[in-house]
Amino acid sequence: MPSDPTDGLLEWLGPILQGALVTLEIALLAYAIGLGLGLVGATARLSPWRPLRALGTAYSTLVRAIPELLLIILLYYAGSQALNALLAELGGDMHIEISGFVTAVGVLAFVQGAYMTEVFRGAIQAIPRGQLEAADAYGFSRPTRFHRIVLPAMLPNALPGMSNLWLILVKDTALISVIGFEELFFTAQQAAASTRDYALFYAFAGALYLVMTLGSNALFARAERYVRRGQPST
């Protein structure tokens, strides 16, 4: 064990920063996929077709009701077993294991999509009905109406919720430590256990999460100012 806590921090600095980078990679991938799932889910929730509305409602309701930790454990352990059992039934002799990275991105994106569904649904419903009716009167196609009318009008209302979900997502990446994947929190745990300097390494990990949060807040604030350009300030 290092005699000076600074020596232990320097020894583990590289792995911890690498863990922070992995945390950001997981969060960015999950967020991007979650955005796509959220748009699909919101479209389903607002669809005039009842079965599609029911499917979108079931997705957003059920996924938000189940803890992310349970989903991570299910996918990592039960998911691999189910996949290999299916391959065996089909006559395959391959053995597949779902990696911690795939588990993290898959579960967090799936959950993000459910929350994004509600954020986008509310933002779309806040668009004045007259704007959508005017687009239909001009004969805009669905993709053109979304690109020219819906997206610019919904973003100012959606961005605060999107920002909040991103910050929650960054912190939720720590849940993946339960399956031993080396993201920021797991690496900080390993460093603390190795050196016995628990306060130092957990505080350092907290500081890195804070840096991510503050940087994200600045970026989202800038994005919100951009999408609200031309609107009267409150």
C-alpha cells in the first residue's frame, strides 16, 4: 500500500480517467439510441391507430416501471443464457456472451427511449395546432412537416427534459459496476479497495462526475439559447 495517498492517486489516475472515458462512451451511445427510440415511441403514442398507441404506451409505462439495475442483471445473465439456449435449439454449437459494454448501452438506451418518449410527446403536444394544420394545408409530406415544422417547434420545449435525462444517464452508468465492467465508478471502487484511501478515490470520482455535469449543463444551455433564438426572453 502506498505510504502517501498522492502516490496511490497517481498510480490509479490513468485507469480512472480511462474509466471516465468509457463512461462517456456508454452515455453518448445510449443517449443517441435513446433519442431514436424516443422519437419512435412518441410517434406511436400520438398515432391515430389504436394498436400503435397501445404499443407505445406499454413501452413507456413498463420500461419506466422496472429498475435499470434489474434490467442490467437480466440482460447480462439471463439474456446470455436465453440466447445460447435458442442457438442450441436451432442446432448451433456457438457460445455467445453479452459483454458488459453491450449490456450497458442496450439497457440504458432502452430506458432512455421510454423517458424520451414522454418528453417528446409532451413537446409535440405543446406545438400550436394551427402550425400543423397550416403545414397540412400547404401539402407538406410527413418527413417535410417533421423537419420544417415539428422539430424546430418541439426542441425548445423538449431540451430541458433532454438535458435532465442526459444528466441522469451519466450517473446511471455507475449501475453497470454490478457486473464488473470497468467504467468510472467500478475503477474508483477498485482503486479505493486496493489503497484503502476510500475518501480520496470516491471524492475524486465524484469530482469527475461533477465536471461532466457542469460541462453538460453548459452545452445544453448553449443549445437551448440557439433553439430559442428570436423568441422573447422571459
